[in-house]
Amino acid sequence: MLFFRGSVSSQLLLESVVIRRVALIAVVLCLATWGHGIDRAHYRELGREARKLAEDKDWAGVKRVLLEIHSELPADTPRQMLTMASVEMHLGNKLEALKWMERYAATGLTYDVAADEDLAPLEKDPGFGAVAARLKSNNQPIENAEMVCSLPIADIMPEDLTYEKSSQTFFTSSVQHHTVYQISLPAPGAKDCKATELPLDADAKRWPTLAISIDKNRKILWISTSAMPGFAGLNKEDEGKAALLAIDLASGKRLRRLDLQSDSAAVLGDMSIAEDGTVYVTDSVGGGVYRVAPVELSQTKLEKIADGLFSPQTPVLTKDGKRLLVADYSMGIAVVHLHSDPGVATTGEYLKHPVNIAITGLDGLLLDGNSLIGIQNGVEPERIVRFRLNKEQTAITSAEVIEQKTEHLGEATHVIKIGDWDYVIANVGWDKIEDNGELKPGKKFTAPVLLRFRSH
């Protein structure tokens, strides 16, 4: 679930590209708490200082603060690389800017340098030729996924995907319709899946539905529902509220509702369910990670197990059962160490990775053996990536792109594994709406699709 990405970008209406980037870094620093002893107050101070210096066009001062930030961040991010390149250009250090752009291109991402007023002069520099060629190569289509079907409702905005084995049917949530659909695969030769709405009660459909997952042993469908801040068509008094619902899969009857108790706006956007039925769910706006113990339908509230992340997306449990890997949209993959003590909330370190592997902009995650499949919809190009982990699952060792820049991919969100195949919900439509959920001028919804590729 990537709601917070758009809500931040819409606020940063400053004059130049580099000021916007520094402003976003400032927002990150004000909201983030790192699990390796970084002083949160110090981060806030650095963020405010960097933004003020950028607005005053004190580029030497901006560089000084960014380097201090750099020394404390868990790893370089693509956004940071572009920001440093921009600052170096303002300082007249073209060679240093080229080095930052070389590092950026090595991550496999692309960027329209010509459209960036700070970096456009690099195009005329002879030393930029190799970087330009790499950026162009990074933007070429890669196709390894095949089309399964199109969804018959163009404006469904299917945020999440799950599967029920006994009936061999998929379920998907709908942001626009505030409900859940059962998805049946098409008959041989047909292109469209069949979508049948679940008989949810009115209370369950009051807000957009986002994350869904099935406790296969208990036949319970868990649904997250959130009154997303600023979204059109929601009651003002509901704005920022969120809840987790347990639904009987056979009847659609609501078994349990857990409302998130939070002092600030929240969006429960992503979840996963462990083999024992433990539910893990993330708040992409508030930065928390929550847990529901198995069979605890009498549980009265969501148990917070981690806090202070920037924009946590999908959580996945490591094979040792002791850690959660959580896609933290702007920073990478957070490692949350689990405790048996109730009420213990902890944030761990970030997953280690080579500097030439970009791990920001991740939404959906799937852990399959020592492979971590990531839906990376916050980078350019948007893509599906397979990250290879070491045997301890403490670091990424390599990565390969499965799919990017194909006509049917659009903006994908989530991935699940069924047998020897990985299935992805794609072309979901987040890129076509404003922060308030309304269509952008000149845009229209096109049919979302279900894709699949072989697991390895």
C-alpha cells in the first residue's frame, strides 16, 4: 500500500528540484526513528536545518548537513544520490555530481536528466556519456511475467491479493468500491476473470478496503479498512481512522473488529499472516507495526510491536520466526525483532545490501526460501525484483529484475505464491488518481490485470 508516498509529494511545492528533495529528506528525518541508537531529536534538527539552507540557497551549508545525515543513515538511497548530485552542481562541482550519477545509474534505475533543471547541464559534459547510456539501458523493457486475466471492473483499484486453496479462487480488495471481490479464473480461451462481491455488512464497507489475507487453517479472511486522510467521499469525523476485520470466509459474517487506537492519522495498508495464524499489519502513515495473536478473536486491540518507521508497507516473517522484514518505502527494508513480551515495541536495523542494489520504493513483499520478491512501485522504472538473501536472511547478496516497462505491468502492488507460480496484481490505478482519490485530469481507469511468473 503506497498511499503515503503521494500525500508527502503533494506538500512539497517549493521552487527548485533540489529544494523539493531536501524538503522530503527533512520530512523523513522528522518522522523516522532508527533502531541503531540514532537520536531522533538530532535528526529533526538536521532536517529543519537542511531545508532552511536550501531555501536560502546556501548550497555549501546544505552539503555539510547532507553529509552529516549521510553518515547516520542506514544506507545510501537513490533519492539521496540525486540530491547530492544536484547540490554538487549548484556548487560547480561537476565531477562530484557525475560520481553521484554514476552511483545512481549502477542501481539499475533511470532518470530524465534533461527534465531536471539542476542536472540538465550534465548532458553536455563528455564524461556523462557512459552514465546516459546506462540510464537508457536501465529503462528497457524486461518481460518474464505472463497475463492470467483482466479484471472486469476497470475502477476497482485492487490493492491486495490473496488465495483460497480449496475453492481455487483469488480474493482482492477494492479501494474505490470499499469491498472485497472473489476472483475466478476465466474459462479456456477467455481473457477476463469473473468478479463476485463478498456479502460484507455496511460497517465493513464504510471505508476503503486495503490489505487482505487468509488464515487458511481457520478459514478467516482478514481485511484492513482505513478512512484515508484527504480521500473524497469519506465522513470528516472518520478521517484518519483505521480498523482490522476478521470475516468468516464462507458466510461473509464479521467475526471481529479491531479499531486502531492512535493519537494521529493512520492507514492500515498491508499485512501478512504466519503459518500459525498470527496477523502482522502495518500503518503506512503512523509508522507502526501491529500484531494479532492466533485464535485471539477476543483480543480487544492491536498490539504494537514496532514504531517509528517512515512508511511501512508489507511485513514478512523470516524463516527463523524471530524477525519481520518490513518494506519501509523511503528507506529500504526494516528488520523488526519480535518479542514474546506483550507491549514491547521495537524497531531493529535495516537489511544490509550492496550499494548498487536499490531497495527503496518497495510495496509488496514475498519471502520464498531465500528469495525476496519485491514490487518496487516507488522507483523509475517501476518493476518486480527478486532479491537473493544469504542463508541467515540477514543481508541481500544480489538482485535481478523480473519485469519492468511492459504494457501490462502499469503500477503493481502485491505478490503471492501459489504452487510453482508467483501471482501479481498489476495496473491497479494508484498512478491515475490524485491524493484525494479522484481521477487526475485526462486520466481514466483501465482494466487491472493478474500476472504470473515462475517461482525459482
